[in-house]
Amino acid sequence: MTDSIIIKPRNRKELSTLKKILEALDASFVLKKEVKESVSPSNDPYYDIPENVAELEKRIKKLKKNTNENKVILKTKEDIKNLLGL
């Protein structure tokens, strides 16, 4: 049975130091670059900002909660004119 340790260095200097220590111990190790998962299918950088995602989630939650509130049904041209104030 092989046990594993996951170490996440905070910067390149820590990574370099850890690599040197593990090599000196003749320990086997695998470097794995962590890929951040994006909520955007197109990897739009807008979604990398937590505040943006939080605002979107807040608005979606509000829309789901108020599904019938402020609902406008437009059936005729007159309805559209009334909505636009024409």
C-alpha cells in the first residue's frame, strides 16, 4: 500500500525547495499543474472573478423566487405600446 501526500506550494520558491528536498530523500513524486475549473463553457475570464459569479447567482436565485412577480404578457401591439409608454 502506498500513501500519498498532497502539497500545494504558495509560490515558485516553495515549489523549488520542496522538489530539492524530495529529490534529496530519493522520494518519488509527480508534479501536477492544477487547472482551475471555469463555470463558463467558453472560459470567459469574467467568470474567474468571484464577485461576478456571486452576483449572477444572486440574480438567478431572485428570478427563481419571483417567477410570477412583475410578469408581463404581451399579446397585442397595444400591450407593447403600453409597456413602452407610447
